[in-house]
Amino acid sequence: MAKEQWYTIKVRMGFASIVARKLRMMHMDVRVPRQAIDPQEPHQRNLRSTRYLYCRLDLENRRSVITVPGVLDILSAADFSDSDNLDVI
């Protein structure tokens, strides 16, 4: 029986929402950290863009995650002690 766990996924700058959408199309549960953007500094949006998301998966299926365009690596098991800062986008 497959054992799914939450993992931190490193993604390319600006690809978090694209990767999240692709993983959801593969029926995976995905969370993206909420980002605080200062409206006075829109030019820094890329600097503050998230490069990580969280995905619940069985490591036996990691190849299907790694092959999604924009995914760089599966880093570690995730801890959701601060789940208030996560969005489902």
C-alpha cells in the first residue's frame, strides 16, 4: 500500500503556480506558501516569488513529480506547523 507524505518541492523562480496546477492535474494535493508583496515595490515581485511548494506524494512516484517542467528537486518531508501561511492556488 502506498504511503503518502508531504514533501517540500523546489521549483524554478516564477513557476510555483504552474507546477501546482500540473501536479493537481495528476491528482496530487499541493500547497503554496503565501507571499507578502509590498505594493509600493512591484519591481521586487520576482525577488520575493516563492521557489518552494508542498506536495503530498508517495516517493515511489517521485519520477512523475521531477519530470514536471519547473520542478528542480524534492527536498525533504514537510512540517506544517505554520499552515496559516499556505494557500491552495
